Amino acid sequence: MWLSLVFGAFHSGIAKAAVTPNFTTGTVTSHTESTTTMTESIRQIDFQTGSSYTVTGTNINIPSTPAPGAAYSQTTPGGTFQFSESFFGPGISRETSIDRTTTVKTITDSLSVFTQ
């Protein structure tokens, strides 16, 4: 405690002076590297609440009300033809599953130059 009293007494008599740096130029360099790894899991399930029926073809007689089990016949018997029939009932119509990992590496180099 007595030391602070001594320095306090001397402090009041000290004159303040401006501080002037004594360098002329300088540089500061910085190098930073970072790596980020991100893992994603994407799950998507699509549901269908109703039914869907599709029929298509060439050289096929399609009745005015196509339905599963309907009687389809060839327009020209014995000729070439193409026929496709699809029925989708209620339930899961599609399921998508994606797993991916992404790695990003970032490098930053900086240089600061200063003068007086």
C-alpha cells in the first residue's frame, strides 16, 4: 500500500508525451485452413389415397370404359400390336432414400502491409 502512495505522489508531476511509433513499414501474413464434412440423409415417402388405372396401345380396341379385366382385342387380328396396362391402388406410391456426404475445404491466405 505504501508503494502506491509513493508512485501516486510521483505520478502527478510526470508530464504527458505523445507516443510515436518507431517503425517505417511492416507486414502481417495469415494462413487459415478449415475442413467441414456434412452428412445428409434424405427420406421421402409419397402416398396415394385413390386408385389409378391406365391402358394404352396400338392395334388395340379399347372399350369406352376401360377397367382392369375388361375385354381388349386387336383391331387387325394377327397384326403387330403394343399393349400396356397399369393399375395403382392406395398406399405408398414412391419411396426415395438419399445418403450423401459433402466435404468442403477452405483455405484463406491474407497479407496486410502497413506504413507509417
